[in-house]
Amino acid sequence: MFKLIQEILIYVIVACSSLFIMSYAVHMLVGGLVNADTESLLIELICVIGIIAMGYMARDVIRRRKGIK
């Protein structure tokens, strides 16, 4: 049980840091070139895409551990 909680905690930390890095990369790429509202919208869009991708990867890990193809 402790190993599962430890693994989930690691995944959460990695997911949060990945979202931060993705949003910062968007800020560095378009910051100052576009309106602040547009930049916020792009950051939100990239974060949503990142969350969907991470959800898909988590689903894949769960399915592989259960032996479902």
C-alpha cells in the first residue's frame, strides 16, 4: 500500500512540474508578442492538452499493469 501511495505522489509531482514547464515555455515563446489575454488563453489550452496526454498515459499504465491490451 505504501508503495502505491509513494508512486502516486511521484506521478503527481511530475505532472505538476510538467504543467509548470509547459506553461512557462508558452510564456517564454509568446510573452510580449501577443496580448496578455491571448497568452493566458494559449497557456490554458496547452495545459489542457498536457492534462489529457498525461491522463492517457496514466490510463495506459493502469491497463498494462492489469494485463489488458
